[in-house]
Amino acid sequence: MNKDRIDGAVKQTEGAIKEAAGKLLGDANLTAEGKVEKAEGKLQNAIGGLKDTLKKL
């Protein structure tokens, strides 16, 4: 597991927390920010997975 996968997972978690807080508080901007951060985390995690796969080749 490389740094991108770890950072991506952390970013996904932070995004989920922001999204939930935004929904709880009725803050559409915070909810949207959380969704974007979750998506960035998923992408970063996927890139990390690709890098791991390429290293094995």
C-alpha cells in the first residue's frame, strides 16, 4: 500500500464527515464540499491502486 492509497482513504473519510455534518446542519455548501472531497479521495485511492499494480509487473 502506498502513500496515495492512504491519503485517498483519509480524504474519503474527511469528506464523508463533512458531508454528514453539512446534512445535519442544513449547510448545502459543506455537504457539497464533502462530496467533492470524497470523490477526490476515491480518485487518489484508485491512482494508488494502479501504482501498486504497476509496481508488481
